[in-house]
Amino acid sequence: MTRVRTLPTLAALLPALLLAGCQSWQGSETAEAEAPPPPAPAPACDASLKLQPPVLRLPRTDAPKRVPADKNAPSVDISQIHTVNRPLQDIGVWSEAAGGWSVLTLQLGSERARSLAVRLHDVHLPKGSALWLCSVDGKLRQGPYTDAPDGELWTTALSGAQARIEVWAPTASHGAFSALLTDVYGSYR
């Protein structure tokens, strides 16, 4: 008789035990698959950086001096290309920021440019990192750029003859960042 009473009791508890075991298993799988996101970095483009970024002085941005065959035809040139072809991680400087973040900075300048934009190749952004294009005073910014499809990244133009590139990355993985600063585009006045 004891066996008869035990079977209904076990049958009643079995669904609850199975459900608890499945939930525990799913929870551990989710915890392993998704690492918690890093804490948010300090505001990007903050003008009060601890370390002054190096300045990459580009040639002056001037409109082309050519006369179109048809004087009524609009000019198709909208910007001057300043070719750089240098690794951003070699010409910028890394500094420590609060909360486990590091920031790579590089300032750009092209006299007479109305705006600046950059193109990068062979871009590798570690998980959680972002690239910004900022005005020198920190009031204007383009970004965050967190993805580089096919290893290429083009920023939107930022008004002004000077700009600053900032790459924010978790300090533990900032060494994995790489990008070739291919070109800087200076629009004409």
C-alpha cells in the first residue's frame, strides 16, 4: 500500500520538478551566452580631456581652380580629399577614462574647410566600443559608429575646419581596436 500512495505523490510533484530544472538550465545557458554590457562611458566628445590629442595638420582645403567647358554647368566637386593612409591607433593617443573605459583621440585640421568627414578601412571595433567625430569644443558630434560593415566606416561631415576623432573602448579590449585612417574630406567654402 505504501507504494500506491507514493506514486500519486510523485506524479503530482514531477511536473513542478521538471519545470524548475528546465528553468535553472535555461538560466545558466543564457548567463553564459550573454555577458553583461559594460557600463556606459563618460560622455563622448567632452572637451576636458586629461591628455591633449595630437594634431594631424592636413593641407588647406581650396576649391579647384579650373573652368568648366560650359560656364552654366554646375560644379560636381563638393570636397577635397586629403589622403592620410595611416593606422589610427598609431597616430592617435589612448588615455584612461572613468568606469573602465579608454579613449583614443586624434585632432584633425584643414584650413579653409567648411566641414570635415573621415573614411576608415580595415576597421575592427571591439565589442562595446564606438567611434565619434567631434568638434574641438565638444558641442557638435557625429556618431556613435559601432559597426563597420566589410571593415569600412565613413562618418557624416561635421561643420568646421577642425575636428576630433574619439574611439571609446572598454579598457580590457582597447588593444584589439584597429583602423586605417584612409582619407579626410574637407568641403569647400
